[in-house]
Amino acid sequence: MADEKKSKQRHRVMVLESMYPVVALMLILVACVELCDAATVVDVYRLIQYDISGVPFGSRFSSLNHHAASLSFQRGADLSRSVLILPLRELDIGFVQDYISQKQSLGGLLILLPQTFRPGNVGGGSQSSENDGFRNLLAQLEKLLVHGNIPFPVYFAFENEDTDAMLADVKKNDALGQQATATTGGYKLVISVSEPRKIASPTITNIQGWLPGSRADGDSNQLPTIAVVASYDTFGAAPALSVGSDSNGSGVVSLLEVARLFSILYSNPKTRGRYNLLFALTSGGPYNYEGTQKWLKSLDQRMRESIDYAICLNSIGSWDNELLIHVSKPPDNAYIKQIFEGFSNVAEDLGFQVALKHKKINISNSRVAWEHEQFSRLRVTAATLSELSTPPELLENTGSLSDTRQLVNEDAIIKGVKLVAESLAKHIYGHQGKDIKIFADDSSLAVNPFYVRSWLDLLSQTPRVAPFLSKNDPLIMALKKELEDYTAEVSVQHESLDGSFTFYDSTKASLNIYQVASVTFDLLLLLVLGSYLIVLFSFLVITTRGLDDLISLFRRPPSRKVKMA
Amino acid sequence: MTLFHFFNCAILTFGPHAVYYSATPLSEYDTLGTSVKAAVVYLATALVKLVCLATFLQVSETEVFDPYQEALKAMIGFIDVAGLYYALAQLTHRNISQNHKFQAVGLGWAFADSVLHRLAPLWVGARGLEFTWDYVLQGLEANANLVFTISLAALGSLMWLRKNKPKSLIPIIYTCAVIIATMPSITSYLKRVMGWHFPKIVGFELVTSLVMAFISCQLFILCQRPSL
């Protein structure tokens, strides 16, 4: 008997042990079928997250798993577990400001932008007044979000049919007072990304192209140099959408076109001027032009001293009649006078005006508003050509969400290119005062509008926030190759963005929109099914065995007791 | 609460089979073995059908109703009937009355059909966050299928196991059996040509199943009278 029992036990144990791998496999299978098959998936772009000297700014969180709510919610409702969906068309800046300043808790914020602000969207420039209104609103919103410390995730998305349908549904539900929570169904928005991490040692890359002039025989002195500089990187509320067509895509395009024109002139020794030309595409523009400063410091001292003057290009894509030259040396300085006269004469010929604006540099203030100030701090004469009349604040006018392709006017850029090229040529070849047009239309040196347009379109689809550009980013390689085509020597300088700015990654994600049923619905369904099965059971028992059997099912215990007694 | 929804749909899909087994005298006579054998026969039939479909059918890209393809599918569907015949007539069962035999076979057949066709989509789909009515409708379809299969088994047992049938009823029996056997083709015709959506089709199936069940029940009773 004992032996039998033991063998049975052993048998049982063996059976159990052999079941373990099967059970484990089943558990793994169960766990692996992780589902994310939402009805709708939308691309969303996160608000930037950065620190300045340790002070946090922007949205500090990235993952999202809450129900959707719209602006029609009841006042006083608790939104800390909801995502508020704000279409730009119905945005109330005051409301957002209140929410942020009073530090009210919110599960998340999803801002829906009209399709016209999408980077690849070229058409639709005609409904301008409505778009202008949106642009202003967007600029205000961006300023608010970029300079605030927001303890919930903020995402931007573009309106499409799915989001419109969802928003209409959510509004309807909210208006009825049924706010979406776990028990009342509705829409659930899920973005599953890991927590954002600091970008360790972000790099800024400066690209310079050197076009040497012709040295007369027997002339041992260093030739003077003229520099044309533009910063190519951007900064905006949504780094994955910061294409900065005007600030500073227009500057980059103009620089490339000027380089192309002068490379044609300089390729022929007979037309090569007695000036060297230095073209520089600098990075780190929004961060007090840190890249420009590092680039200047890395230049050979003699080369720096040979720079006659530098022209910095900043936002020259959307002006009509007047361009501004910003200087930091006083206007009655001889060099400044000469530069300004040269520019204004050419401008007159071309049919518009240039004005001179002077802003003194405050050495104690670390804020560098214009690129030429970095040159002036190192005693190089420089000026910035721009359509902006007031110096931009920190992180302003650096390629915001509203700065899309439609804001830029190709003709304005072409006029700017002509201005810079003719003025430089007049200075280089000594034609001041003479009425000679070198880069006339219909000549072989005409400004090429197709070139301008194609580069502008490319830049308007490429977000260029410096910490997110790797050292060998395709854009940097493309700019380098372009300068290599037009200049003799190109060098690329990688620096790390030190100083006070720290950035965090996770700029783009996919939003899954689920339509969920509430718990009450599931319970109701369970109730209905339970009663259906009970009815089915009783029906079958009655029809096959008779009603007596059904009643006897419930009366069995007493009859057993009777039997035992 | 998505596992909850999965649970709900599972009891809708598979509950009626269990209820049928326990409510009717099938459980008293312990006909589980018959049902299991019928399920195994269904498995084999499904395999054969699969091979035939793969060999003879062309997969069309669009949802166009091609009469030849549908006729071919219907013919292959008759393999189902052959399988049912084998399960009813050829397999040896313990001594159970004809009445219970067809019910047990039909139950086992329908249960295997539900598990094979509906368990995997249910497991994968109903547990997601997204809510759709699809799985509830699928459960209702499983119910309709159960009724259809039992009716078909009843008619099958009438056709093959009962020797003395009133002559007048034979054509009706065969017509009903043909209608039930070609139900898949009918539903696919409705879906593609008439453009009916899933809820409508499921409703149609439920109604038809009840009608067919009623008719086959009446036929069964009518055929039972002479032997009484």
C-alpha cells in the first residue's frame, strides 16, 4: 500500500513537473500578444524640453495614457487624468496662460494645427488673413510654452479627418456632461515612449568655404577678405517641426546663391577679384550665436585680421520695400559709412531702400542679439542684413512653428541676393559710383530663381535644431558638398554646445487613439449574457426534459435529506 | 477592462455549447465521447477542405462575387456534409438513441467549428483597448452556427439513419439540408453582391437558423410518428 501511494505521488510529481514548461510557454505566449492596434494612429511632435543653467523649461514629460477631453468641459471638472485637445482655431491664449501660471494639473495637452502649417505643404498661401491670424496666435502660444515650465506632456499634431471626428465626438460627450473616465467610455489617447533623456554633449557644426582672390605678382601682403555669414540652425516649440524657412532658411539660400555667383566670377583668373571671399554657415544661432563665436576664435589670427568686413544674413525672406542693416559701430565710422553707401546705391538701382540701425554692444550682457556682434566683440567690422527692425529676444525669431514655406517670398530673397552680390562686387572691383550691373538678369551671372526655390523647399522640409543634428547629418553633408562645389577649400568644424543650454530627446512620437467602452458597458453586457444563458438553459431543460425536471433542479437538497432520514 | 470584454465574448461564443450539453439529457447519458469524436472528424474534414480550397481556388484581389468561384466553394463545402455523414453513420457510438446521437454529433461539430474559427481572432482582438462590436457579433454568429449544425445533423440522421420515412417528406428533407449546407455561400453572396454589413448578416443568420431549426424539428417529429 505504501509503495503504491509513493509511486502514485512520484507519478503525480512527474506529471506536474512536465507541465511546467507547457505552462511557462503559455504564459509567455499570453504576455507576448501585446496589442496596439488602434483604429487611428497620428504623428505627433513634442514640445521642446530644455534647461538654461539648470532652470527647466518646456514640457517635462513625454508618455501619455489618458482619456480625451475638449474645451467644452464643465467648469471645475478635474482634468488631471485627461488630455485636453485644443485646436488652434479655437485657442484662447488666456485660458492656456491661466492653466500654466496657476500650475493646475492636467494629464496632457494636444494642440491641433491646421494643415497649412505642415512643413511639406506648399500650397494654400491665398487665404492669408485667416492664416495671419493663426500665425500670430501660434507665435503667442509658442512664446508661452517655450518660456514656461510645464509639468505635463504637450504635443502638436496636424488636423486630419480622424482627429476632427474624434474631437467632434469628444465635444458632444463633454457637452452632455459625461466626461470620459474609466467608467464612462470615450476616447483614450496613448503615447508610449520612454522618459526623455538628456542629450549628452550636443554638437554644433560650422561649415566654412574659402574662395581665394588673385594676388598680383610681387605683392607679398595678405589679400583682404570679405566674409558672408549665415546661421543655419533653428529653434522652435516643436523641434521636429522647426524648419525655419525665413529664420534662417532665407539666409542660407542667399549665401549659397552668392557663393555660386562669385564662384563663377572667380573661376576665371581674369575676373578674379583682389579680395578673398569667406563663406560661413554657422550653427548655434539661437543660443547667442555661440557657433559664430567659436568659429571666429578658431580662425587663424592673421586671417581674422585680414577680414575687411563681414556681412551676416538673417531673415531676408519676407520683406517688401525695406531691408535693414544693423551695426554695432557708430554710424559715422568711416568703414560703416562706406558699406552703407555701397548698399544703398545698389538698393536704389534695384528699386527698394536700406536703412541703417545702430545698436551698442553691452559687454556685460551675455545676450548676443545679432550675429555681427560676435564679430564686433573680436574687433572685426561687421553688419547684419535683415528684415527685422528690432533685435530679437532670446529664442525668438529662430524658426518657430509659424515660420513655414508660405511665409517666404522668393522674389524678396532674389532681391536680397542681388543686393549683396552687387554691393560686394562693387567693393571688390572698385566700381563704386559707376552704373554697372554685373549680375544682370538674362546674363550668365543672373540670379537663378530655380536654385533659390529648390534649396528653399529643401530647407523648409528639414528641421534643423542643432542638438538634434548629428555630426554627419545629411543636411550638413549636403551643405558641405554645395560649398565644395563653389569654393576652393571647405572645412567643417565640430564644437560642443557647452554653456548653459541642456536639451532632452524624444521629439516625435505616434499617438494611438482608442475608442474604449466603459466598465459599466462591460458589466451590462455580462448581465445580458448571463441572463441569456440562463434563459437558454431553462428553455432547453423545459423542452427536452419537461418543466418538472427544471423545478426538481432547485428542489434536490430537501429530497436528499428526506431520503437520508 | 479589455480582458473583461474578452471574457464576455468568450462566454457568448462558447457558453451555449456548454449550456446545451448540460441542459438537455445529453449530460445524463454521458455522450461526451460522441461529441469529442465528432469534433475530431470535424478537424479532419477542415484539413481536407483546406487542402482542396488551396488547390482549386484562385484568390481574387477584390471583393467581387464570382459565380464560378462560389460554386466551387459550395462544392467543397459538401465535404462538410460528407464528414458529418461519416460522423453520424460510420462511427460506432455506444448505445445511445438516435435522438441523442444527432444532438451530440451536432454539438461536437459546432463546438469544434467555433473553436477553430473564432477562438484565435477573439484572443488576439478582443483584448485590445479599442472597442468594436465585431466580437459580440461573432459570438452571435457562433450561436446561429450551433443551431444550424444541430439542424443539419438532425436532417442528416433522418436521411441516412432512418430507413422508413414518409415518401412525401423526403424532398423537403433534402431541400432543407441543401439550404443549410450552402449557408456559407449564401452569406458570402449577401455580403459581396448585396453589400450587407456584418450586423445585418448576423441577424439574417439568426433568423434563418431559428426557422430551419423549427422546420427540422417538425420534420423529425413527423418522421418519428410511424415508428412509435
